[in-house]
Amino acid sequence: MLDPNKYLVLKRKDLSLNALGELERIEVEDAIVIRKQDIFAEAGLHAYAANVLTGIEILSLLPQIAGMVDIEHLQDIADYFHEQAVSCKRDTFFRKLPD
């Protein structure tokens, strides 16, 4: 069985020290972790980027909705995940099956 609590995901802005110097954090509950060393990470990240691009393409066909969505921001997201996918090969020399 997979343990959904294996990794803790935090937003940097929500990580702080309280007056006693103890770590305070607000956990992001709707996030998952994909490690770049995972042999499936590259394909998964490419797929995510491609799906965002598909969304952009669909929105471009629906001008009444496209004006309500920040297409440039969606493009930035697609670019980010594409770069993360590419970096899996570039930055990760040891690939493994997910644990």
C-alpha cells in the first residue's frame, strides 16, 4: 500500500519560525510529490505540460471564455513543467522505480 504521508509538501511562504524558534508550517493538503529520479517522472511531467497546452488551445477556440483566463500564466505553467521534465534527464543521473 502506498503511504500518502511519506512526503510533506509546504509552500515556502508558509514556512516560518515562531517566537521560540520552533518551525511552524502550513501543510498543502492537495499536493503530491513527483521525484525527478523516478523513472516515470519525465513522461508524467511532459504529459502535464502537454495537457496545459491543450487547455490553452481549447480556450483559444472559445473567445467568450478565453478573456476570463490568464492564458499567459497557463503558458508559464506549461513551460515550467516542460522544463522540469527536460531536467529529469539533465539533472538526475540515478533513475529508479518509485518506492
